[in-house]
Amino acid sequence: MYAKIYSNGDAFSCCAKSSVKLGNLIDGTFSLLEEPILCKEKDCPCWKRMVIGKEEFWAEHWVVPEDARSLLKNKK
């Protein structure tokens, strides 16, 4: 997830308390960061977090179309 966007248009780098405000989509101040930044949260609350060393949990957060799932099953 690259941004958490709220109904008022405010966009943040994630859902953690230490997230960086990226601007607002409605007033035109939104812009992406120049480069990725590390999360400062010890126990990140983001449900789509990708923690290095815990790669086995990444797949459960990706949406895979049903047609693609059948292709993946056939490859095993």
C-alpha cells in the first residue's frame, strides 16, 4: 500500500501513527515521497505491511484473480 487515503482527501504514507502526510488529493497538494522510507513503528498496525524476514506472510495480503489461482495450482 503506497498511501492511506481518507474521505476528506488527506493521504498518508501508511496507517501508523508515525506516518508522513503526503498531501491532499482534493486540494492538489498530494505528492509521493522522493524515495521509500522505513517504518518507525515497532509493531506496525498496517495489515498490508511487508516485513523483511517475514516474507511467508506477504502472500496472504495480495489479491490473486481466480483464473490465476488455477494456473498457480497447476504448476505445483
